[in-house]
Amino acid sequence: MASIDIHNLSGAKVGSLELADEVFGAVNEDLLWEAVKHYRAAHRAGTHATKNKKLVSGAGKKLWKQKGTGRARVGSIRSPLWRHGGTVHGPQPRSYDYAFPRKKLMGALRSALASKFADGKLIIVNTFDVKEPKSKLFREALDALKVDTTALLVEVAKHENRNLTLSSRNLDGVELISGNEVHPYHLLRYDRAIFSQPAIEKLQISLKGSISKRQHKPAEGEEASPKKASRAPRRRTRHEKAAEVA
């Protein structure tokens, strides 16, 4: 079982945290790609639209009589065959969102955390103890943690640390979200991920509980679940018994 150091906002080490191998183990890049694709598709505006025959401007009068003129028959000046006519089968407003299995999302989140930990870009702080709502002071705290690029701050849901919100919202490349809103897209978008200790512990418990029994590996000293009893042997038919006697 791996472990990671816990720091305070001054950059000093104050402890360590054990990480579950089931959560911070292998990285599934294909699953990460699927999760990011679904996230971006769900956030597409989908407001594209073209005007069809009934939406373009123009009178609905028949331009000339049906027969006798020697010209091709035409019913409306708004026909798609004419210049400034309507568009056929053009894009219309719609949602690009689609169903994505929760187990796959949890698996992608485990892979994203494992990737951050393997790259050494996962930082754990004991608490976001911000005493004053000043961006300059919080920037100094990030510098003490050796964060000089973009960063994702993850705090427990419904936190009452208003100073943290006010101090981080004006910093370029820094985003604060709650632990129950973390998505693989967020972890891949930002270079560093900074979790508070309560947030990473709660998230680790949730991700560990989402692993199916088939993927769960018994810990040392833990007995594996017994296998199901084999089926009873098939009864021989009358013809089979007669063939054996013969």
C-alpha cells in the first residue's frame, strides 16, 4: 500500500496518508478518453440552427402556373433549389449529452487519481486554513507548496471556508470545487491537484466502495470468497444406458 505526505499551507510536512491500491493502482487511458469525451459532449451548447423552407423570408405565392409556360414547375420562392431558399437537413438545436455508466465514470476517476499520483502532481494538505480573504496570501501558500502552474483545489462538500473561496477565485488557472463534484476532466485539465485531507479520505472511501467484487483483490491475511459448488453430473438417458450394456 502506497502512502503520500500531508503538508500544511506553509509547505511543511505534518503527516502521511495511506492510499488504497484499488484506487491508486493501474491507469486505464481508454476509460479516461471516454469520460472526457462524455463530459465535453454534455457541455456543448447545441444552439446551432439553420432556416428551413418554412423559416426563410419570402412569399408563399406560386410564381407561375403549373402548365403551359414551358418552364419547370415551382411552388414557392423559398424552395431549397433556389438562391436564398431554405436549407435541407441542416443542423438544429439539440443536446449532445448521452448516458454514461456510473461504474465507468468511477473507474475513470480512479485512473485519473492514479495518474496524478504516479506523476507526482497530487498534493494533500491537512486543511485549507485561510485566515484572510486575500489572493496575495493564498498565492504565497501555493508557492510554498511549489505550485507554479494551474491547480485544482478540492475541498469537502458544503465547506464553510468562505475565505478560501474569496482568496482563490481571482487567481488565474486556479479552480475550487467540492469533493462530490470531482470529474476526471478536472483532474486532467489542471496540472496540479490539491486535496484537503478530509476530501481525499472521503473520496477514497467512495471510490473503493464502487469497485465490483470481481475486481476486488483480497488483502493480505484475508481469505478469498469460496467458489460456487459445481453442478451435479448430468443424468444418463435410456439410450446411453442401453449403449453401455451393448
